[in-house]
Amino acid sequence: MAANPLDTLRLKLMQDVLPVGVAVAERARKGGFKDVVAAFSNKAGGADPLAQLRDEGEPLASQLRSGLDRLSPGLGNPVMKVDVRVEPGSAMAEPNHSQPVADQALLLSRLAAVEQRLAQLESALQQPS
């Protein structure tokens, strides 16, 4: 399945560019231009400066993406398209009809047990503490 180039670009912007941009803006706000330059000139430990900035900005970028999702679902955290197929020979493709009566009896007994537990829960919730 071919991906839509605009969706791919938006996903890349939201996941990679936004956290780096947020980290750069936060460094500029707190320490000025020298802190922004320090992120790229500091090669301590051989760390990738973009990966470090991405890690720094990810918490705030996540909040921004969540805020965008509240405005319009899928705007901040793009919906990922999936391709679902049923493989031949899988349990879902060929239901087992060999013992429908036994399966139905088992299902009814489990449903009765669930119903009994729900009744117990309701009575426990209705009792004053």
C-alpha cells in the first residue's frame, strides 16, 4: 500500500521536526542563542545533537500533539493506516463447527458465572461503607 506523500511529510514533521524545534525554542527562551549553539557544538560522549534535542523536546511536543488532537482528532498524532488480511487456514477464516453444542454449553456456563459475579459486585457497591 503506497503512502500518501503529504501524510508521510506530516508524520515526519510531527515526530521528528517538532520535538527538535520545541527544544531549540526552549533553549533560546531560557539561555539565548548561546545555548542553542552549545547544543550543536557540544560533542560530549559522541551523542548526536539532533537526537539529544529530540529527546529534550519530546515531552512538550507530545503535549502539543495531544492539544492538536483535542482540536481535531488525528491532527497532532496522525492516524496510521493499516492493511488487515485474514490468512487462509487461520482460526478466523475457518470456524470450528465440529462441536457447536459443547461450545454453546461452555459459553452459557461462563456467561452465568460472569452474571453471578456482576450480581455480587452490585450488592457490594450498594452496601454502605
